[in-house]
Amino acid sequence: MLFRSEDLSFPMMAAGAVGLMNAVGNLAPGPVASICEAVWDNDLERGRRLHADLFEINQAVFFDTNPIPMKYMMRKLGIIETNEHRLPMVPATPELERRLDAVLERAGLLTELPG
């Protein structure tokens, strides 16, 4: 079984899924991989902590139609150069950008970034 919903990544793995496709892995690959490793090591308490640490950013992916939030956050973190979308998708609104910036800040992902 392979599960894709970001905010259910840990619970589904703890229930028996053997892998996941979590878009947040593009923003924070280490913590997402660590959730998998914690489950594989049967360290569910560690997995729960990691899941809690990523919970808000996992939900932020769906603040608007994906990939709008994801592309904005990837550009903000310097992972991609442009925030282009194929129509009918459009870039994040200024209000959504502020909301996503706050999530990235609380997640500690905006520290040490230039400009």
C-alpha cells in the first residue's frame, strides 16, 4: 500500500503502509525520511514527534489547489527558480504567500536564507 496524503503519512505508515509520496519531502527531505526510518525501526514515539513537527507544513500544501502552495514554498526556499504554472493554475496570491511564509518561518525553514 502506498499513501499520498501528507498529513496522514505517519499514521498510514504506522498502520502498515510501506512507503509514501509526501510533497513536503521536497522542502524538508530529512525529516520526511526520518519518519519512514522511525516506523521501520518500530520507534513510533519518534515517528509521532517528527509527524507533529511537520504537521502544519503538511497541511499548508493544501491551503490552495496543489501545486500552487508547494511551488511558492519551493521558490521561497530557493529550490526552484521560478513559480510558473500551467493555466488554469496561477501563482499564490499575496495573502496566501504571507500565510505560507508564516508556516515556513514556524517550521524553521526560512532561517539563514538570503533576501
